[in-house]
Amino acid sequence: MDIDPRRLGFLLAVSRSGGVLAAADSLRVSASAVSQQIARLESEAGVKVLDRQPTGATLTPAGRLLAETAERIESEVGEARRGLAALEGDISGVVVVGAFQTAIRAVLVPLLAELEQTLPGVDLFVHEVAEEHGRRALRRGELDLLVIEHDLTAPTAAPQGTRDVPFLDEPWMIALPAGDPTPSSLLDLAGATWLAPEPGGASDRALSRLATELSFTPRTAHRYQDFDVSLAMVAAGLGVALVPQLALRRQLPENVQWVGLPGLGNRHLFIRHRATRTEPRAATLAVLEQMIQVAANLEPF
């Protein structure tokens, strides 16, 4: 068996993109070129790597094994490339990060302030984006890194061709008017008026989870997208809000108190990047590592 490792890259592209046509598009070659390379790989390996059906092609067990091998090779080559760049002191380029307000304020703004000293060859641009828009922008190559959030439930796997890196875990908190009695448990808030988070976000999923666990239907009034807006509403006495700890790392409005309660759980943040033969670049990984470091060094709350 004499396998040309270059052909494994074509199989990996099929695995990540879900088919020969999509792989050809991602590799910027013709579909026939991909099919030819796969056919030669099968000839060299002596096994079928694709199960070709009218509805498309899927990897056989042998194909999955070889795709995993290709991914390891790609990872090792990328690591070697990054190591050489570091030896030469040649980490440079433009990196665009998409994130939401709390991550920008607590992590990315401090990182930008130190970037000239830590990564002098990197130009970092931060875009505040809604997560769904950010996912599309990452796929189109408009972003290099994207901060995404999950409630404590297990996150779904990252889409093919991308990778999620754990970034920060932070507890959920309850923000409520300063004049309200301080609750000792979530049951004390079952009858409260809740401010409604944007549908589909981690805070919305967390509030739904808590309601299910405690068997109550939250009485909601008003809806917000921005945690600063939710805190302004709390200050006005309009209700209580479930917010992540990062949202409280600021000068709070007057008339707002916060409390952490057992059972609230955590918000889990991840950084998503493309994972291809050419990405992530050394500059992208350097910024990712800096983001993780800044998050790890946040002062205890």
C-alpha cells in the first residue's frame, strides 16, 4: 500500500463539506478533479472510501479512518507551520473577530489595549455581531474568529470545516431592583415578573430550562437584546433578569442588585474558527490564545 498523502486532503474536504460537489467548491477545483483524486486514493489504498448513491456520497468505515488520519496530518503540518513562524518572529496579518457585547467589553477591549506589545505584527478588528449573522460571516470568510454561547446543556458539534475552542465558563446571575427582597432560592422568584431575553439565545434557553426544572411559567414583560438594556429595565423596576456574570462587570445602574443562586448553572463561551488545510493562520491562533489568556486572568467577581 503506497498512499500519496496529498490525496487524503481531497477525502478530508469531502468529509467536511458533505459531498464531492461541495468539496470541489471549497477546494476551488472541478468536481471531476476531486473524483479522480478519490479514485486514485481508492486504488492506492485498495479499499473503497466513498459509498456513492444517487443522493450523494458518504464515507465508508475505511474512508472515515483515512479522513481522521488526514485531519491528524493537517493538524501536525499546521502546528509545524506555526512553530516555524514563531521561531522567525513572523506572526503578522489581519484578524477579524466577531463577538457580542459582554465578551467585547471584558476581553477584547483589554486585549486591543495591549496588542501593540503582545502581537505587534497583528492588526485586530472587532465586530459586534449577532451570533447567527456571525456564523454566516465566518462561513463566508468575513470573520476569522467568532465567539458563541451555550447554556449548560451540551453544545452541538461544530459544523464541518470549523472547530470550537472552549473560551470561558461563567455563572448565570439574577439582576433585580435594589428595593426587592433578596431571594434565597429560585422558588422565591417563581411569581416574579421576568424580562424576556431575545428568543433563541443562551439566556432564553437558560430561562426556559429553569422554568421546566421548577415547573413554573415565567410571567414576562418587555423584551431585550442587550444586557445593558435589561439592567436599565431592572433599575426602572420593570422586572428581574437572568444575566451572565460578564454583564455585571461594569458600573451598574443605581437601584440594581444582583444575586447568585444555586441551580442557575453556567453560560459556556466558545471561540469558533475555520479548520481547513490553510486555516487557522498563525495570526488567528495567536489572537485566539490571547483571548483565552485574558479571559483566564479576569479578576474574581
